[in-house]
Amino acid sequence: MGFFAMIASMLLGIFLIVYGIYRRNKKSNNWYIILIALGILFVLFAIYLGFPK
């Protein structure tokens, strides 16, 4: 279960980072900051889950 959560978190984080950067280039609102920050949090969570316990 933890492996699938790690993979899902990594993919979702990468998607949010890429989408946030894409939205930044369109100069729309400040939602891109929240999207990039959330993406980074998901990637960091996936790295945490990947550490051996």
C-alpha cells in the first residue's frame, strides 16, 4: 500500500508542478504559486515514503 501511495504522490506532485509552471506562463491569477507549492509537498512526501524504515 505504501508503495502505491509513494508512486501516486510522486506522479501527482510532478503533474502539479508542471501545470503550475504552465499556468504561470499564461499570467493568470496567483494560483500557480499554490499549485507549485502543493506539487513540491507531494514530491517531498513521496521521497519521505521512499526512505527505508
